[in-house]
Amino acid sequence: MSGDVEHSILFRNVVLVDGTGSPRRGCDVAVKGDVIVEIADKISSTAKRIIDGKGRLVLCPGFIDTHTHDDVALLSPDGMDCKVSQGVTSVVIGNCGISISPDALADPKSPPEFSLGRHPYLSFPSVATYVDYLEQHKPQTNYGLLVGLLALRCACQPTRDRPANAHELEDMRRLMDSSMRQGAVGFSTGLIYPGQKAAPMEEIVEIAKVTARHGGLYTTHMRDEADNVLTALQEAVDTSRAAEIPLVISHHKVSGKQNWGRSKETLDFLRSAIEAAPATRPIAIDAYPYSASSTILLPSVTEEAEDVLVLQSRPYPDLARKRVSEIVRTLPDFAGLRYPDAVAKLAPGTAIYFCMDDKDVSRILSFPKTMIGSDGLHSPNPHPRLWGTFPRVLGKYARDEGLFGLEEAVRKMTSLSAETFGFARRGQVKAGFFADLVLLDPDEIHDVATFEDSQRPSEGIKVVLVNGEIAWEDGKGVGVGNGRRLDRIPSGAVSEHPSL
Ligand SMILES: [Zn+2]
């Protein structure tokens, strides 16, 4: 490249952690338009904007949040500050069987079971209508879109507390087919949830087969993450095999005190399954770096928890941010109730469940095929993972506890995720790849959000670029959205040397 080419942004004197797991090295990185054009020890050409890394700041690929419920957040101009502030530049939406589209309900009033995936006044009857909307109202980050089993069932099945009949299943297959044609990258399930748990494996396999025909992948919040976690893992792997589809196990955990330590068994199982699976249907998992989970108020999940922090309760709004242990001890209405019965009384709503052991969390995070996915829900009192997941992995787990090196931590949030989801030319700092970039201070990086005060941006993220445009700088969002829809191009089909 000649010396007089003007770049749009030039990062000088940065410590490059390129996303592949390779050791860090000092260099300059130049961006032109939406692409990384040059990486060299010294780049002498000029640029509209020069950002100095002072030989200390780390430049790495923008993080890919593989497990989100950001379907609605992407629609508003600053709805994704919680992610961009962490260095996240791409998200996978529509997880756990809950997607904003296709929302083809005959009755436009949402049933409560569908609430996580619906916007108060916008509805998207097809994937195409959602994609079109985001073409016009540019989102802050890139996004890959999954279609959820609940969305399909709501569209095709008048009642969802039973398996689909043959006619309904055919309708779901047809809807999945059109959704994949309109830009979805895969199919998701959340098999603990009302509206989905009555779906037998055969129903899921049939929909997954249609997804696989279009090169899509399958992600699953399994039927059980506690006593029967191995049975649930077996079902997920069997589904992948029967439908010939790549598999992602969502937010892998072992829940309930009696199961603490069993991540040794589940990871052994996964190691064997990964080795046995052919290259056409690889298996990966995602996890978040906290020992507490969060979802809707469900007695069954409460069975596995040491305590429950109520985030929202429709019948008892004043009990938000109170622990169930305190509620049953102090409130006459709840006196003497078992936690699951208290939670049944508090529902509908959302909660945080203290249900995991730190050692299992660390073991699962260290597993080579574990990607980082936040699973944050956009409720008024969210779990801190919504704002803190990525800096927490880099700060607490990589730097402070030394669970793995910075290079490996970054790989788990970038190239591993891009390869798994088939996001071409993303997830690495490499010439010809899209300029999704994060400049961070490796000494300062840490999460600030806590269970008590959960909507606080992390510290240490200096500059974030989405497709070559600055999206976050000096602790605040800048510019207009520059995110794009991401296609899935399964590995092998991705050119190593794309033309610039
Ligand atoms: Zn889930």
C-alpha cells in the first residue's frame, strides 16, 4: 500500500490482540471506510483521525455477544448502549425460542409467555419486516437473527401446551423456511418455558431440518440445566445429529446445590460429543460470567436456587429488588411459604436466581469451545450481565484471577463466535475484515454493574468502532447507528483473502 493513501482512522502504537488467540504484538492498524486495510509495525500514511495507543492500549476485534435478547433494544437509537459500552459490536438475537419475528399471531395481544420478544407498539409479522425496519433505522450494532420456537408455535398453534399436530408442524416448517430465506441464521428453542416445553424432540428435529437445508444452525436453552442436565445434553446432541445441523448449547450451567461440581461431567460429555461430530455439524456452547441466572418468575427454576432476587412482580410491584428469603421471613402474606410457592404467588415477573457454584462457572468459561454470551434481559432492574459481561471476563476472570490469558479471553468473544455463527470477515483484526474494533485499557478494564446497581457502564473501554464508524468514545455513545444484518456463511465457504 502506498504511503500517501488517506485512511479514515489510524490506530498508532497499539498492542494488537487479533482475536485468533495469537500472542499480542505492538503495531499500527489502518481503517478505510468500513474495512481494516493495513496492519504493520509502522504505517506512515495520513488519516482523518489518528488514535494513539501509547504502546499500552489494546486493540482487538469488536466483541460478539452470542446470546442476547436484544431484539427490541436494537430498534431504539440508544437501546444498545448497554452493549456498545462493553465493546460489543455484534449480537445474536432471538435466543431461547423467543424472537421478535415472525410475529404472526392471529391475536395481536401478546400472551404473557411471549412478552420478552415483543415491542409495545411495533410488530413484525415476518423476518423481512424486521430486517427492513432496521435497514431504515440503523441499529447501533450488527445483528444475526435466530427464529424462536415460541414465535413459530404462537403463529401456527392456537394452544401450545401440547405437541404440534401434523398440520401445525407443516405450517411451522413453512414459516421457518421463509424466515431463513429472509435472512435468519438459525433456529432457537427454550425448552423449559411454557409454550415450548410441550414440544417433543421430533417436532424440533423437523423444524431444525428445514433450518439446516438453508445452512442455518440450532441453539438451545435445554430442557433441564439441573438434575437431568446430561439427559438434556443428550437430547440436544441427538437433535443435531438427526437434523444434520450445527449446535450451540445456550448459557451452559449446572444449577442447584446438589449438582455443583457436575460441570466436570457435562464438559466431559461435550468433549466427546464435539470429537465425534463431523465438521458439517460442529458443537459449541456459550456462557456468561456470573453464578446467578435470570429469567421470568418460575417455581421450577426456584427449586434449584439458594435464593431469588425479585426484579419485577406484577401483583407485588413493591417487592422489586427484594430477596425471597426476606419476603417469606418478614411479610405475613408469604409467611411459611416454600420459595417456589412464594415465587408462584409473585409471578408474573422476572427474577435473579442464585443457583450456581463459582467453580463450575470458571470451569465452563475455560472450556475451549465456550463463547461469551450475556443473556441479558432488558427489564427495568436487569441482571448486571446486561452491562458487565465482557469487561468482567477480561477484568475479573482473565487479568485478576488468571483463569486464561487476555488473548484467549478475546478469542472466546470474537473469532470463535464468528466462526461458529458463520459471520464472514468478522471476529479478527485482519486486513480485509470489517472494522469492528475495540480499543481498551488492559489495566483498567472491569465491570461496574452489580446486583444492587446493575445499569452502570463498565470502565476501561476507550473507543469502539462498528463497521469503521466510531460508536462509543470517552464513556458515551457517539454517532448514529452503523450496524448491519449478518449473514451466516458456514466455515469453509469463507474466503481467507477477500478482495478489498
Ligand atoms: Zn435461556
